[in-house]
Amino acid sequence: MELTPPSPSLTQLDDQSLARRCAAGERAAQQAFFERERTQVHRTLYRVLGSNRNMEDLLQETFIEAFGSIHAFRGDSSLRTWIDTIAARVVYRHLARRALKLAPVSCLDEHSAPHSDLEMQTDARRALQQLYAMLDRVEPKYRIAYTLHVVDGRPLKEVAQITGTSVMAVKNRIWRARHLVHERAARDPLLRDFVTAVRPVP
Amino acid sequence: MNTKHTKHTEPEWPIEPLSNAAWKRIEQRVFEQVSASAPAPETTPWLRRRFVWGTLAACSLAACLVLFSWSTGAPFASQPAAPLKRHYAAIGSAQQLDLPGVTVQLEAQSELAVVSHGVYRLARGAARFEVVHRGPHDPLAVLAGDVRVEVVGTVFKITCVANTARVETYEGTVRVVQAGQGTLIRAGEHWDLVELADAETTATDPTRAPSPQAEAGGTSSLPAFHATPARSPDLNLNLKARVSEHQRRRFELAAACEKRDPERALRIYEALSREPGPWAGNGLFALGRLELEHKRPLAAARDLRRYLERYPAGANAVDAQTLLSRLIPDGSPDALAH
């Protein structure tokens, strides 16, 4: 199947128009939507999972679900938040289906970009790996809220929109996940340094 | 927990990028799937409107039919497709019958006949009826002997064994008509018609009260009950045992609430004393004793005297005599009146 890059005019369309044209089955609009949102969706999924393992399947599932329900997009939020909501749902199902095992470092390196400070990157990666290994024991909904807010730094309101809950519920989920993480980090020096690097704003 | 948004003190943790080849694969698979599941041509607006209006009309019609069936008490929706039988018999084990407007649990050794639409006759045995709500002018009727039970929507059980009948109401109210007299039996209440002459039971149970028939000088104030005689004597004994058990419970309840609620206890004792059954004598004596304890000498004397007349050799006869002698020291009722 030969795919052509979307025309510049399509990439500048507002959310409502783009969604309408995607819903009408216009292939060029669908490609423009895919090109525009794919990085964001990948970011969301990556933050929750901590690796690119199963990423292709999850991205595929997210976009297929998005194209299947784009006719229902009402413009209450941005198209980006809307597709993040779908990505959160997809990754939740994935996490709930089976306990994820994080990929080893060698796997993570498969598609990685070159790093300037190799030692720092290795430490950070090991800490992240341990963090996600710990998050494997956390309920998926707590994990999603925690990773999107604490790891990816998204505002609570946005996390609430993505996960389809209230801000209070998101706070509660983050608190529970953070409690477990800090409990575990107290016994692990590498992780302790990593976790304490995330400090609350006064 | 601090609910403020957090910031990271170190640079954002990098995201491992996907290769271009991976993105190509994803894109290709996504669009293959989207093409394969392309939506059907959209229905034209007028067709959609027609569909919506058609659905609404169908729903309204269905609602009207349900309301009509409910108000007329003819739930055609629950009509069985099979033709209605005229006679049902549960010989070996209990049966459940789904009849128009009523579900019947026909106990073993019981027979039920369909007289006409909404009228059933329990020939023998016991059956529990769960009647769906009917219009007030179209009650369901169950006949047992010359007893007619009318309901408009309730759960009740009727037992018809030998020359006895019992109507127990579990939900709602039923109207029992017998000898031209109607009685309303509410949920939790029951109505009994017990055949009076039972020589065997009377001989073995000294506390059993003589029947109202005997009390009235041998002529029955109750009309004869023409039910089909039971073929199983066990059912007859079972009914009597249940009546006795029920009376015993009521007697114990009254005894328990004598101090707390003496008026209630008096009412129960009085009711027991009027009923035929083995606990009538105990009820009558307890009634007299409690009336005496609550400074009602006239009523106490009357009831104790009735007890002695009915049960001269009863278990409480000596006590009744003692209490009566305290009330009337010189043996003259006139003395008590003053």
C-alpha cells in the first residue's frame, strides 16, 4: 500500500474540520491526523509502559479505535486530548490483560537515539527500569495516573480528562501509586535518588 | 499528599523513539484495517427521521398495550400459547402451573379445576396462588367447598383437607366469602374453617375446647363444608398439627408480653379462647387470670366461670376454682357486682 504525505492545507485544519473529514472517510485527512497525533500518542503510551515493548500493537489499536469513533468527536476537548483518552483506554486494557514485564536494557537500546552522557543515561535508565518494574505491581489505573502526572508532568486536569475521571480521583490514584513507589524506593538507593528528584511545587 | 502539579529537577526523561520502519508498519496496518472496516453509506436524514419516528411509535403502542392489559386485568402478554386445561392434578410431587394471570404452586396430592375464566376450584390438597394485579371489577376467584376466595392481586395459599379449609395470605388482601359473609384476610393473617367433630383428637387432648357447635347446644352455627374428602390422612393430621403449633406460638407470645403490653396479651388470649383447638382452654384460663391481675373482677369471674363450665376436669380447673373463690368469697355473683 502506497502512502502519500498529507497536503499542507490538511495539517493546518482545525480539530472539528479534520475530525469531520476523517469521519467522512477522506484518506488524506486520516493520514494528516495520523501524522499529527502519532508522536503524542506514542509519548502517552510510552510514559505509561516505560518501554517500546508491544508499542506497535498498542499504537495500531489506538488509531484504529480512534478512526472507528471519530464521528463521535464533539469538540468538547482538543483532538489531541481526545486521542490520548483512547490511548489511555487501550493501555489500561493492555495492562489489565496481563502483567507487563519490562524489556531489558538491550531491548530499550534497539531504537534509541545517541546520548551525550552515557553514564548518566545508563543510571537514569536503570532507575526508570526499576520504577516501571515496581509499577507493574500497581493497579493499571493508578499507574496511568501516576506516570502521566509524575513521570510525564501533565497537569492533573489533563490527566483527569484523559482517564475520564475527576481531578479528585486522579489525585487519589497518584497518591496511592506514589505511596507504593516511595515505600519501595526507601530500600533502593538508586531509585531513592531518582524518586526524590521529583519534588512537589510548594 | 501534595496535590499540586510536580516538576522535575532533571531534564525530561527521554522517550525511546520508534524507527521509521516501525512507523511505516503501523501506518500501513492502521489504514488497511480502516479500509477493511469502512462504514456503510450514511443513511439519508429523512430515512433516519422515519426510523426514529417509527421506533417512537412502536414504543408508544407497546406502552399503551401494556397499560391496557394492566388496567383490564387481562395480561394477554402472559397468556400461554398452549390451550388451557380444565383439570390439574399433582399426584406424586408438587407442580407449578402458569395459568392466565396467576401462578399456582399445586402441592402434592392436590387437584385444581378451571371452572371458567378467572375462577378455579381447589378440589383437594393445597395450592399457593400468586395473582398478578387485576382490575377491581374482575377479581380472580378460588373455590374450595363452599368457600370462595376473591383477590385482585396478591399471594395467598389455600389448603383444603378433609373437612377443613385454611386460607393464608402472604401479600395483599384476600376476601373470603362463606355462607354469604365476607371476611378480609390481610397479609400475615389466616382464616380457618375446621370441622368440629373429631372424636379421636378430643379424647386424646384434654385441653381441647368443645366446638362452638357443642357450645351452642348441638346446632352448628357454621355451614357444612363440602370438600372432597382427603385420600391421605397424613395431610389431615398435618393441618391439625400446624393449627396447634400456630396457637401455641400465639399463646407464648401473649405470655411474653403480659407485663409489657397486657392489653395485647388479653386480646390474644381472648382470640384463642374463641377458636376451636387445643389451646382454647389455656387461652380462656389465662384470660381470666390476667383480667383478675389487672383489677377487672367482673370480666375475670365471667371468664373463669366459663372455663370451669367448659373444662371441669381441665388442667387449670383447680386454679380457676381458687381464683374464683377469692373473687366471690360467699359464692354469690351479686356480691361481686357490689
